[in-house]
Amino acid sequence: MALPPAPVPGPDEPLRIAWLVYRGNPHCGGQGVYTRYVAREVAALGHHISVLSGQPWPQLDDPSQLVQVPGLDLYRQPDPFRVPHLREFRDSIDAREFALMCTAGFPEPWAFSERAYRLLESRRSEFDLVHDNQALGTGVLKMMRAGWPVTATIHHPITVDRELDLAHASGWRRRLSLWRWYGFLRMQLRVAPRIPRVVTVSESSKRDIAAQMGVPVEHMTVVPIGVDETLFRPLPQIARVPGRLMTTASADVPLKGLSVLLDALAKVRVERPEAHLVVIGRLKDGSSVPALIEQLGLEGAVEFVSGVSDERIVELYAEAEVSVVPSLYEGFSLPAAEAMACGVAVVATTGGALPEVVGADGDCARTVEPGDPSALAAMIVEVLGDPVQRQRLGERGRRRVLERFTWRAHAEGLVELWRAELAERAGRSARADR
């Protein structure tokens, strides 16, 4: 049953936001990073935001903002795809979540949204609006039917991930498994077009979301995400390591182009034997990457780093001569923006929204077409051999980030969107009462 509409805050009154994030992992993927900075900056603007999160919990600057929405945590490390004990099952949501996992599905977005709906059922007076960070679950539809104002962030359409994974899959068993894993997309494709206001992070994502998810263009607003420019900064006291390349591959998936970069590195080392790569990220169990490293003769030339502090990541940027973003597709690319903020020269592909982040080739970064290891290798060799160009790219990249990509600007864009949705709903309600 729909609830009566809550009073709409005045233009100078603080908003009360329920922020939904189905997994807030601060070390893998962008959801935890995005949530942390949004929560911090929205609060700094004078608003109240409660982060309803599934496991793993995000690291928030203000821990009191976290509202835990516990699930079965079926993919936790170090025992992903675990079998819970019978005492862990509390209700039908838990039972169905486990059953879907057993059939190779990914039920987290659905299960989290249903749990969040149950939690919010009795808390209508505490919040003015619900904002969903790309769970796009059936529970979100239930919130809308119950009268909640709902908006959402869609970073990019996960249909792109599915297509790239299927294109790189070997054998029908793997393809069948991927179709099962991405089964949650059927739900998201139903839910996304019904959300009245959607934030996305680039014009590229906006076009792809409209084309692949059926979200009307007029429902979407582009608000680029940001970088913590006080954390991600140049460290001139740290010397660059000759031949050091760095990349971030928090998700060991074809989308991120790590295999392309490894192929390129093998070609680079023919001309520059000192070239080596530091990868910020952890390999999945059963990853094909170790075999590829051995096949390419890159043993000892590739190091994986994970679980380190943000400050250590900034130090690694300071040690690198070139930061490489080899992605086949990006909805935005925080790693590219963070590298630019650190003043390191960037070589990136033109996949997805990357040109919107790094600019035209030769301005703040050098760019090549995605999926071409020879072109990537040639560009890396050129930039490694030109210290003047590296310094110029680093300085211009830092300036571009400061001018365009800050978390405060993103938070301001979100608040503007929330107020617009609340005002429109109030207008509809007033017209209905006449």
C-alpha cells in the first residue's frame, strides 16, 4: 500500500537520504570508493545521508552513517561461493539467494534490494528520498510502489561486461555459466527504465544506458565523479623507478584489458628490457593471467599489489614513469583520474568514456584504440623515452582533474537532482489534490 507523501524539505533545509549500495567493498571495484566520497561530501554540504550496505561494508569517514543490511555474504574472501551453516538462514530471501548462487547466478543485487525494502518499510518518516547505487533490484520497485521518492546512479550498463566476457569465453560450458551469472541483468533491465531520475557519470555511459538498458535519455543527468585531490597528489620527493609501469585492475575481467597490457609489455621489453609492471589488484582464483605471464616470458616483470593503504597507492603512482589504462570499456575510470591527479603520465585507450576523462590525445594523456597491444606498446615505448613529454602530461593531467573532477562537484550535482525529484513529486501531489 502506498504511503502518504512526506513533507518536502524547503530549498534551504537539509535533505535526509537513504543511500543503497549492495556491496561496499573499499578495496575491490568502485562501489565502496564512490559511496565513501559521496557520503562524506553530501554530509559536508549539510545534508544527512545513511548508507544502507550489504557486505563487505564500506569504509566511511563517519562510521555512524553506516546502516548494515546483512546478507549471507556468499562471495566473501577467502571462501567465495561458500555453503552457509543452517543457522545462518533467517528467511525466504536467504534461501533463494543461496539457491540462485548454487545455479551459478549472482543474486546479491536482488537479495540486497529486498532486504533494504524490508528495513525501510517502517522508517518512512526518517528519510526524504532513497538513492540506489546500481542494485536496480525488485526491492527498489517495491519502494517506488510504496510511495518512496527514488533516484539512482548507473555507472555504465553491465550489459557491456556481459558481452565482453562472452566474447572472451572459451567453450560452451563457460558461456553457459556466464549467462547464468549475468541473469540479474533481466531484473535490472526491467527496473532501470522505471526510475524517474538517473545519474550517470559520462556522456558515453548515458548513450549506452539508453541503447542497452532502455532508460529514456530525458531521465538521465550526467554528473562526472571525482577524485580526492588532497590524497591523490604528486609526491616530488619520491623518485621515479626507471621503466616502472602501473595499472589498476581491481576486477580480473576482460573489460579491464589486463591481458592486452601484458601482451604489450612483452613487446615493450624487446626495446626497453627494464620495463616492468605493478598491478594494483588481486587475481581471481583460477585466473588465466599467471599462465599468460609465463607464456609471454614475463616472470619477474609483473607484480600484483593488493590490500595496501591509499597512501601506499599514491606512493606507487609517484614511483611510476607511466600509468597505463588498457580498458576495453570504461563508464568513467577512476584509476585514470587518480593517476592524473598524482601527476603521472597516462597512456590510455579510447574505450568507452576514457576520452571524456583524459581528453584528446597528446593533451593530458596519450591514447590508442582499445584491444590493440602493438599500438599500446608503441605508445608506451614513446612515452617512456621522452621525459619532457612525461612531465608535461603529468602537469596537465593534474590541472584537468582539479578543474573538472572533484567529489564536491559530484555531491552538488546529486543534491540538485534530489531536490528536483522532490519538487516534481510535490507538484504532482498538489495537482492531484485540486
